Amino acid sequence: MRIFLALVLIIISALLFAPTGVPLGVFSDAKVAKVPRDLLTAARFEGLEDYAVTLAIADHVEPRGPGMPQPESFLTLLRGRLLSGREKMAVFALENAYVGGEVYGWESAASFCFAKPPEELTLSDAATLLIQMRSPSIASDNREGDLLARRNAFLDRMAENGYVTADVAEAAITQPLVHCGN
């Protein structure tokens, strides 16, 4: 039992004190309460923790070049989950992600792309926004029909996985597509 506890203590110490270049509390300042419920639900479904790690590393670690390993990734992911939690990591990604053009973060996207206050983003807007955050160049180059199909598939998968009811997903699917390319 003592060996197990010593091993756990060593692992936790390594997680907390091993240098990565990414600050320990990088995700701690994320403001979960500000994010609209529909956007947070879609972000949880999308699992933005890995994306949050990518953004944090891009901000704090010197790039090594294409194809080079980023050993900080795993440690930053573990630290984020232990110290901040998945929800704060997802919100960090929403706050810092590139959406397209000169637009970064969900609040800027709400006013610039969707022409509405951030608190009024709908589930349809949230799905479209997450698609654009994950692949902004593909989303802006897509024909509107392709982006509409991707948004609808995203909403269907949310319903299939129990993040929203089928009725809520269907209502969001019937809304017109709005995105930064419009």
C-alpha cells in the first residue's frame, strides 16, 4: 500500500512540477458562467479539451516545426483535467479559437458572424460555430449546402448521444444557416 501511495505522489508531483512551458493554471480563468447553455452543451459534445491544449501550447511553447512531437501535449491535458476540469478547458477553447477572418472566440463570433449578442446564440448557431472553429478554412470555402449538411449531422449526433433531445435537435435543424461566410 505504501508503494502505491508513493507512486501516486510521485505522479502527481511530476504533473504539477514538470516544466512544459504552459502555465499550470492556463485554463483556470475560463468563465464558464458567461457561455450560453446551448453553446456549452455543444462544446461538451464536441470534446474541446484536446483543442484547448493545442491552443494553450500554441500560445506558450516555441514551435518545433511540422511533424515534430509536442511532449507538452499530454502533460498539459492531464494538468488541465486535474486542475481545471473539462468544462473550463472547453470554455478556454471557445474563448480563444480562431473562427475566420479576423474573428477569434465565441463572443466576437456572435456579434460579427451571427449579428446578435453572445447570450442569444442558439443551438444551431453553436453547432455552426463549432464546425467553423474546428476547420475555419473548410467552413468558409464550403458551399452553403455542404456546411448545412455538416451542421445538421452535428446536431443529429448530439441527439443520438443524448446531449439534446431529438425534438431540440430537429428544431435547430430547421433554423436557417448563418455563418461567417454569409
